[in-house]
Amino acid sequence: MAEQPVVVIGAGPQGLAMAAHLTERGVEAVVLERGGSAGAAVAEWGHVRLFSAWDELVDAAAVRLLERSGWVAPERAYPTGAQWVERYLAPLAAALGERVRTGQRVTAVTKQGRDKVVSQGRVEVPFIVHVTGADGSEERISARAVVDASGTWGQPGPMGADGVPAIGERAAADRISYRIPDDVQAFASQHVVVVGAGHSATHALLQLDRLARRAPDTRITWLLRSGSTANVFGDGIGDELPERAALGARARRAVDADRVDLVSGFRVAEVRQSGDGLAIVGEDGRVIQDVGHAFALTGFRPDLSILSELRLAIDSSLDAVDGIAASIDPNLHSCGSVGATGAAELAQPDANLFVVGAKSYGRAPTFLALTGYEQVRSVAAHIAGDHEAAARDELVLPDTGVCGGASAFDAPAASGCCAPAPALVQIGARPVT
């Protein structure tokens, strides 16, 4: 009887890299992708240029597999999401061939014949991956291991500051977007609000700023939940990702030129219909009036529902894998790189279940592609029985130099950033097993 495959959920950068590593080690892999093609989620933000260069966006095992077919790595540049798909993810999926199955929605992962409560025989039985095809057909796939690399793209955060939609937010859905816009021309001469302090919010803001320079009666308001603006601009100090540093610098110029009205410490409580537009109400009673459209770009969160019948160790604050939460918590880490994480940290109570990639970070905003590639390298080695390689740390990250997260959430606007992380946190330390 043939050995059961490893099922990988998601044909994004980490899912495909996982399959490449498993293939290189002679382990059968099946990649299930909900979208109609590999890299479907990346394609949805294909118009956005990444701040990582090509050599930081490709996985080593994937490159080795691709080069056998004559693929040539792109020269160092900063691709858009569409270029990442076209020049790397799509060719990688083609090289993996029938291992990648698109139009396959995973509805649940279980242990064969056992719900979450049953312990007896749990380790010995395989996983069952429940799948619905594009035609509505249902299937059960038996797997020796499952790697969830399905990401967080499908669950954007709300505008409401306390983690749920603000009062009236759902009712105003036709005037609120949760993705970086491709074309903002339709918003010319309107009052547009951007909510969020991360790179997605900054990208949207800069597109709107270009629009405002062409249509000067366009108004832009930028709402930050934090009382500090230091995390937003960063000024590129020590940042070895120059394109990321440039985002903050351009945003600062737009604010300094009075093309953008930046409002810090604004936490949305309510969205009201007001005349022909919206009124956005803060928890402190401040009101942003006459809003034609709003972009809520407040991060993403993982959907753990497909794993609800499995035994998970998930951090209660971040929705991240419990084993890595302390080293990625934005409440503790105000600056600097997040270290390597691998099979030891990512392992779940149900053996041979792993959550990797952006989904493993939950709501933490510190994920980079290189971090995910190191995760899948280690997990693939573990599944293949090469525990020495699984424990090895092969990650080399650029120095981010970027402040992060909620460490200065209630700080006044003039407060600084980039204080050292608490000494008790050992970034990148890997336990010995």
C-alpha cells in the first residue's frame, strides 16, 4: 500500500515552497488551492509593488526545481504581485505539475473517525482532509501530515477599533473597501478616509495622494488608532529594505505638504450615513464628516474554522501559533527582525499538523516571505525524518529597522520608538529537542 501524501493547503508562496521541499526529499505532496490558479490571493493585489527584492521572494528548493526546466531567476528588482505570480509562482506550480490542484476548497481537516474529544488511537489514524471542488463535488483525502499555508487574505480586519465592525459599518459596505485600491480615479474630488497604520494603508494613501495632486479638491484624511506616528514613518533608519523605507518617507512628505490630514489616536466606534456621505465617529466623540469613501486597511486575521476538529495550540492574543507568539508579539517587539521559526515551534498537539506562513503569525504584522520559506524548509525536513536539518537555523533576514505594532498605542503623538525589546525575549532562539 502506497504511503499517504502530505496535504498542503494553499498554493501561495509558502504552500508551493513546501511542496518543492517535500518533492526534493522524495515525499509525496498534494497542494489544494481554493482559487482558480496558483498564487490566486497574490494576484488579487497584483497591482501592488513589493518592498522585498526578487532574491528575498524565492525559495531555495523551489529555485532548484525550476532551474531544471531552464527557468532563469529575475534580476534584482522589486516586482509587483502580478509579476511575482507570472515569473515565479505560476512557473513553480507548473513545475510541480499534478501535485497542485486548483479550485479545491478545504472545508475541514479531521482525524479519521475521531472528533476533537476522542484521544484513543488518535496518533495512529491519518488526517482526513474534506474538500469541495469547483463543481460542488465532495471528497475526502487521507493524509499522513497536513500543512496549512492558506494565509490570512480572506479575513481583513474591520474599521471598528475594538476588533469587530463599528456600529453602522456593515450598513455602509458600499462606501468602505478593505483592499488596496488598483484605480482611485473614481474618488476624485471626494473626501476619502484611510484607516490603518501599516504598509497597506500607506500604499493606498500614496495612490490617493497622486490623485489629489491631479485633482486638488480631493480631500484625504488618514486615521491612526495609535497615539504615535513614529511607527508609520520610521524615516528608514537602519532599514535594509529601502523600498519599505521609501513608503514612509513619501507618506511623511504628503502629510507635511498638507495634502493629507493625519489624525492620530482616532478609534472608530460608529459609521453614520450623513447626507450624501458618511460620518465616522471616534470613541472619544470626534467626528470626521462628509466622507465619500473609506479604506479600512487594519490588517488581516487567520480563519481557523477548518481546523476546528483538531487539537490546536493557538495564542489567545494574536491568533498565532502558540510556539512562536512570544517572539513575534508586536506589544513586545517595537523594532528589529523577528527570528527564525521552524518545526519545533510550529508543531501542534495533533502530531504532524503544522500551520505555516502568514497564517502562523495570526494577527502579527511582522511576516516576511523569507521567514515563511525557512518555516517550510524546517517542517519538510521534520516530516521527512531529517530532524537535524529541521532544527538547523538557515534564515538570514535584512535588518528591518522598522518600529512595529501596538507598543506605543496610547502614547502621545510626539513619543519616540525603537526602544530595545524586553530582555526576557530571546528572538530567534530555537529550543533543543
